[in-house]
Amino acid sequence: MYEMTGGDIVYLRTGAPFTGSLLKKLQSFLLACHLEYDPGIRFSAVMMEDDEIVATGSLDGCTIKCVAVSPAYQGEDLTAKILTVLFQEAARVGLRHLMLYTKPCNQYLFAGLGFHPVIRTADVLLMENQRSGLDIFLTSLEKPADDRGPVGCIVANANPFTLGHRHLAETAARECAWVHLFILSEDKGMFSPAERLTMAREACADLPNVLVHPTGPYMVSSSTFPSYFLKDQSQAPAVHCELDLRLFGEKIAPALHITRRYVGTEPLCPVTSQYNARMKALLPDYGVDVIEIDRAEAEDAPISASRVRKLIQQADFDALAPLLPPATLRIIREKTR
């Protein structure tokens, strides 16, 4: 329990995550603070006074979300208390490097609580609790001894890694001196980050100029981008796109001397198609050419991870074989035994 300046007593409650009436209270409290409850939340902490929420914060993996304090209780250090609980929970599950997406106007609030800016746009600010975390991450990546000549880049979810991804990697490897292939580190899909990294590394083992890396927390998919603080939720894909591409153009590409980014054509997903179009508009400003490659096909249809996942659910291994590298097929067989 904590005693406030005016004598009010507030107490802490946590949930992993909340359900029932307390979840409804949290959702209502966030709406009153002009925020929306994020469905990805896995752990929440709330401060309560007389059975009413006065402050809250939540975790989704390594990302802090939905931090809010009632106007009547601002200045009482409740944000710091909530963050302390979130830090403790993150440490309990082995997470010490935490990320935070917020409105740019909140930079100084969170800077005073140990967070450092990574990248900002007009709509969103990405912060982390590790000073120079991005620089440390980029320094840790494997790099070629000689990066003269074009250096390419591919960013893929690879859930799972298909022959379509392999086609993109082969094309980039032919046209570039070196290729950085990033596999998203999010643990949200059918295959774990470790499984997807193994698939990519084994599938590209015969391409000596392709370096396979995890993205760490610095590249997220549009499906998991935290948009709870945006007034217009329909703008979330565009806001995510702007942040992701500016982070890549301003920070990642220069550090790795990347001059080309390779993507596959996107005939199936409008969001990805719009992302590719925005990429073509933005990245040349940073000296990065966007190379769009026709999708590889099998059985007269584009090879896609979503197509593969449907066949996995049907356990149709005969239909899977023409779509996958041997390493991916082996991992799928082992996983579905």
C-alpha cells in the first residue's frame, strides 16, 4: 500500500492478464485516458483506491504498453511505481531489455524514468531502457570483412521460411557483394524465433555472402505494432510503416552500409503492398534502392507462408514439399509428430 499526498491509500493489483470485472475496469479506465486496451497484453499492474483504478501499465513480451495515470493522481510518482512492478515482472521471466512506444510529447516523462529515445516520427516515439541499445545490437551483428560493392538487405517474418524466401535471398546474393537477411524475432506465430532462424540459416547455408540475423526488438510486424495510443486506429499501418522505415533508413542501413533492400511483389496482402510502396518512396532518401522481385510460384500460385501454414494444418506433406527448403520441411515434420 502507498499513502498519497492527500492521505489517500492506494494499493497494487497485478494480473497475467486481468480477466472478468477487473479487465472491464481497466478497459474503461484506459478509454477515459484516451487509450485502448491492447489485446497482446500478457501482464498488467494497476494501482487502486477505493476499488477504482488510478494508474496502470502492462507488458507484452519486452514491450511496455498502456501506461496511464488518473489526472487526479498525477505528480504522485505512480508511473515510477507501476514501471518498477513491470521491470520486476520482466526480470522474473528473463527480460531486461524493454521497449516502449508512446506519443512524442511523453519523451521527457519516460526519459526521467530511465528510457532513451531510439527513433521518432510526428506520431510515435520508440524508447528503450538500455542506453545505446540499438548501437550495441548493430555492433553485435556479423559483418563482412570487406563490404565494398552493393550490400543488400531482406527483412522477413519467415513463418515459416519458404522457397519464396530462398528465391529472394538467391536473387539478392547474385546481385550484391553481401546480403543481410533479418528474421523477425517476435514470438507470435506458428514457429518460434529460434526455429525460424534455424530454417533460414540452413536454407541459405550454401550462399556464403548471405548473413542471417535476428531483428531483435527493433523491427516489428504491422500486426503487433502497439497502436493503443493512436486516436485513429485505422492509421496504425501507416504510422508503423513510417517508424519502421525511418529507423531502418536513419540507423540500421548506415551502420551496415546497406544500399539495397529486396522485397517480393505482394499480390495477396494490401497492407504489405502499401508498405512496399511507401518503402520505395522513403528509402531512396537514405541512399537505399528498393528492389522488388516477382514472387516465386509453385503449382501456378505464388509461394506464401500463409499458404504453407494452411497445408501444415491439413498435414498435407506432399503438397508442402514443392514449397519448402529441406530444412524447413524437416523442422515441420519434427514439430508435427
